[in-house]
Amino acid sequence: MIQDINISGTDYYISTDAVLYAYEGVAGALVVVADKTLMNHTAAIEMIPASPNYTVNGTTYAAFKAATSAGQYDDFTHATLTEVYVNCQHVKRIIEQGTDTLIYFNNTTSVTVSELVGAVKTKINAKVNVTGGGGGGGGLVVTTVEVDLGAISSRGAFDIADSACLTTSEVNVWQGYLPLTGKGTREDENEMDRLIIYAKPTTGRINVRWEVNPIFLAEKLGYDSYTRNLSSLPVSEVLSMISNKRRGLVKGNFKFKY
């Protein structure tokens, strides 16, 4: 993602991939350890002086963490820095050192964290693995939930609880093509009852609103308490005797993926 970092009153825009790790300096200042090779390919090369360690006088460490919390970063304990905020996507190797772990980013940059190698591996893998294959890294995990939509209705709403969800998260919810509890063992129930879904992220949950894909039918109304041959009536009266009725109602269990 592109993150704006304020340095002495001026905003600079860099890819967060350019940061290998960050930590909190004096008075909450953000200190970044950047990848020189990546920075050489951005317009913000002026951010990096002779040393790759650079203190940002403006954006705080806490603000940087909050802005990138949904990405590939995770925090690790450190002996003297309290914690370091590691870009897991750039980790090349980890080495066990007793109760500590040495994290290597490249041949010249590394950081030692005060955590066992197994715990470090688990945290890094959770940020860079992609469920179901695919390339490019990231943290995509697809989860299936089954929700009881209740009594017969054409629209409604429900929540999906997810502790990783933030108001800034990008979410996508879609109807799962799977057998539904109480509706047989085949997937074709989903073909007959297709739903339109709108999702909104909130802290700790996803708000989902749904409605049945609308079907409209023309219904012939009565005329003077009787249904008569429309061909014998004036056009103006015929139009007043036809009403479009929305059809499409569902109830019970449906499965969704997000």
C-alpha cells in the first residue's frame, strides 16, 4: 500500500514495501529501516540519507502501525526497543538463537527479536501465506459461514464476527455454492435463490445486508369486481388493471464466503 509519511511538515508517499522494519524512537518518533534497493525505485529517495535507518520527524510510530495494521506487518518483542514492527513479506531467513530469533531480510540487514523461532515462524507465515494457492504473497484467507436468514423475506441483514476486521479493512462477502443445512445435499439451491450482498467492515465484525435477486411479474387485476377480456377495454383502462409484483422470497440457512 502507499502510505503518507510526514517529515518536518512535508508529506512523502512511499510504498510500505520499502520498509523492512520500524520501531519507536525518542518521544514516539517513527524510525524506519528501509530497503535501499526498493527505495531507489521510488520518487521518495530523498527520504533516505547515507544510513538506511531514518528517524521520521512528524508521523509517529503508533500512527504508522495503525495505518498498516491490515497489511503484511506484525510486531515482535525486542530486548531494548520494546518491540519492532516487521514487514513479514521481506523476511528471507530466520535463525534460532536460544530464546531469541535472528530475522534476516537480505545479506546486510537483520534484527534480533526476543521470541522463540517457532512463534516467529507462525506469525510470519500467517501474514504471507495465501490459502488455496496463487502468487504474490499477501494474507488472503477465505472463510465459510452458514447463517440462518430467518422467516420468509426478500431482504434482511446479519453480522459476521471476525476479530481481525477493522473499519479500514477491505471486505468481500459472496454467496457460497455449497449444500445448505435443512435444504438437501446438493448445491443447486443456490441457483434458485440468488442473493445480492452488500458488506461493510466494522471493528470486530462485518455488517452484511442482503436482498433476493428481484423477479417482477405482471398481474392482471379485476375490473368492476370481475376479470374481463382486456381486448374489449380502452388502453387507458387496461394499463390501470396491470400491476408489476415483485417475487423472490427466501428463508432459513444460507452459506457465505468472505
